[in-house]
Amino acid sequence: MRAINLKPYTEQIREWLQEDSLSHNEIIRLLADTHDITVSNRTFRAFLTKHGISTMRRYDADLALTKRIKYLHYEVQCSDDESVFMLTEDGWPISKRRLQRMRLALGLKQRVPGADREQMDALMAEKLAYEMEQGQIEDLGKHHLYRFMRSKYNIIGRERLYAIARTNYSEVIEPRRQKAKRHRGKIIVPGPNYCLSMDGHCKLEKWGIQIYAAIDVYSRHIVWIYIGITGRSQVSVPTQYVAAAAHKGVIPFVIRSDRGAETTLAAAAHWALSKAARTKPDGTPITLDDAFRHGTSKENVSIEMWWNQQTRSMLGRWRQYFESLSNTDQYVGGRLAHRLAFLAVYIPIIRNESLEFVNLWNHHRIRRQKDEHIVHGRPYQLYNYPSQSGGVDCGAYLDAGNTANLSECPRPPSPEQFYRANEPLREAMANLREANVAAGSPLDLDMDHVAFRERDANDEALNAEERTYARLRRELLHHANEIENHDVHAARQQEIYHQIGQAEDQEEVAVLWQELRAIQQELQYANDNENGPENIEGLLIDPGL
């Protein structure tokens, strides 16, 4: 029998295996077709072993993969099986055994050997004492505390960590354990990006700090959070939404929100993008009710639940501290210098702490619940890898055609263009008018808005439709007032420059400079919204990714 010599084709075989990712059977067929060499599978494997040719893809020098493995270990804190699934989805097909070898080579351990536990417990106690002094973790629960400590110090052993915390800081831990569990309503959705729940947190507005966030109902993943001074204005909320849509390239099917005035433009932006991106199953255009659903804050269960968690874990102690400052006159809201100093000091701190809490939340594990409709797992995985939990990605993806509409959504430059662009309000008002025409009592759309406002305030509107029309009209004209305020600020800025040039008293100059900085901040925010949603200060989209 003639001996088979594959040595002349060694480099070609190596290229087929490692560069072209061909299987053994495919290479055997290629050898037969191109070189008229017939070789058995067993002989081929023996040749590969003899010449040290690996059939596995090399990942040793893949820095992106190494970074991803570290992220999944430290931040997501998932098991090897979960890591293999996500890495494969992300384009790194890797076996569990190989992942384990790479993880251990990087020093990423999931268990502490018995001989090292005493040393690990000492590290836990030391780092707990330090973080308690910083005042950032005292309100965290068992799971959030473990996630925080593991991501920051690679501490392993949740039960031992919590036992040390309960022993050394019982006065902090016990009050949380005594709180009763709240029962909430049910919202059942098929997967991520089907329904987005958004709302603002108003508990710190007394001190000028406004917070707004959006949560995916299926996964409970925080899609964005904003911490600043204009979080609930009619311009800020749609700007946040547009920035998130531009960043992700996908919009949810439905947005749930309360009936706050700040959601008007957001509803218009979402409806405009939704109409361009999808239709109803029967091919007809979607309506406003198909894309945006209003309700009370109590009905907006998902985001209200999360605000409760954040208040208990982080924001509650800040509110108590700010109340103490106000009660002792260390902060007086009527003084411009107090307001400026307060916001300059505390907004960056609250932003950093909120980002850390959102990161903990997005990667914490939601335990299996008695209610079957609640999906268990980590929000990050449920949102980005829905097939792992049996969900379906329901979002409507934006293409180059309808992303062009994004720049038109946040801030039309004039009241007239605002009225034309705000189609949901315009259509709602037109529907009211048609209904009243059919009923024999038409509404005059050109009636002076002041008259509507006065009649509505005095409860003199003729019927419920007219009262609703008055409210919609006020929301439309609210934007016109914002533009007028912008002009007033610009004029006052020029006036202050002139006064500073003429002033001789240094104290007077200092006061004028303080006012000038506040006005410039307002003008800068308005200009940012006119120029587009990029780089919005205080807005964090997909925190932790």
C-alpha cells in the first residue's frame, strides 16, 4: 500500500484549519479534489498531532476577548455556562473547559480555597469598614452589597460577607430586614424592548436636583438615567429619549408614562419614529395609543418599583441630609449663591453614586419568584440575550431613513413649528373638534388661549372635551414660554456684562458674576438641546456596558 505523504501540504492544511475554520471532513474532501490524495479521518488526525497543528481557534492574543471575560467575571458575575453562551453570541465560539483555563490563567476565581478563607474574611472586614465610613453601602441589601464588593475588590463568598456585615453593623442591616414586602400589580410582556417604563424622581426637586430614568419592563434593565437640573422639562425628556434611540438604534414598541406635562414631546417623538419603523399586523399605520400609553404613577409599576429600591439603597439618606441642611438654615433656597454652590457640590456626587447603583442593579440576579410572569435572571442578560430566558427581542430597529427624524424631535425653533411638529397633540385636538362638531357644539381652534385658561381655571368650560382641549393648548404654549424665557436670559446676559464693566464695588461684581453663571448654564442647556442629543451632561445610556 502506497504511503500517504501530507508533509508538503502542511501550511495549506494549517491555513484551512486556523484561518478558514474548515472541519476535518471538509479538508479531507479538498485534498482529494485538489491533490488527488485519499486519506482517512484517523490518519489525518494522526498527522495533525505529529506536526503540532491545533484545530482550535487561538484566543491567547485576543485582548478584546480577555477584556470581555474580565467584564463578565467582575461586573456581570455570571457562571461559566452563562459566559460561554454570551461569548458565543458575541462572536467568540469557545468551550466551557477552555474558558475555565483562560479565566484561571487571568487569576479570576469563583471559589476561595479553604486554606485562604481566613485571609479572605479579613479582607472582607477591612473593605467593609472602609466602605461603611464612606457612607455609600449602608443602605444596600444582601445581593447588592455582594455585587458591589465583588466588582470592586473581587471578594468571593456572599453568605460570609453578609454574616460579617450583620455581626459588625447590625444597626444598619437589621432595619432593612424588618421592612415588609410590598405586593405590586402584574405587567406581562414577551421580551425586551416591547415596553419601556419611564418616570421622574421628584423627592430631591426641592433642592434643584431632578432625576429621570427609563426601565425595560421585561428585563428590568435600566436603559438610561439622567441627573441634572432640568430632568423633567418638556425639552429634556424627549432629548433623553432621542439620545437613547440614536445610541441604541432601536426603539420599544410601547412607552408607559404618567400624565406629566414633560412627556408630551416624548410622545410625539416616539410616535413619529414608530410610524416610520413599523405598522400594525394588518399593515395599517399605528396610532398614538399603540405607541404611547399614559397612566397614573401607581399604574407605572416597573419604574416606581425601581425608584423605591433606589430610595432605600441610596437616595433616601441624601434626602435626609438635605432636609437637615434646610432645617438648620445651612441651605436657603432663596439665595442664588446657596443654590449654585449646592448644585456644583452635590450633583457630581449623586451622579457617580447613581451610576454605581444602576450598574449594580443591571447585573444583580433576580431570584425565581412564585409569580410565573416574573422572569428571573440578571437584567443585563435578560435585556441583551433574551433567547437565554425564552424571551423575544421586540424592538423596532431604526434605519438611515427614519433616524433622520431624530434631529427634528427635541426642540422645534418656534411655537408655530412646535405646533405643527407635535402631531399627537394636534391630532387629539382635531379629534375633539370633530366630535364637538358632530355634537352640534364646535370648538374654535383659534380662540385666545388666555380665555381657555381662565375658563378652565374657573371651571367654566362647557364640557369635558373643551376642558381637555384647554389642557392640550396649555401644553403646546408652554414651549412658546420656554423660547421667550431664552430670549429674556440672552438679553439679561448682555445687560450683566454691561453692569460688570460699569461696577466699582467688588461685592456687587461678585453677585453679578454669580447671576451670570446661572444664566449661562440655562442658555448652554438650551443650545445643547437645539444642536442635538449628543454629549448631554448628566445623561447615562446603558450604564455599565
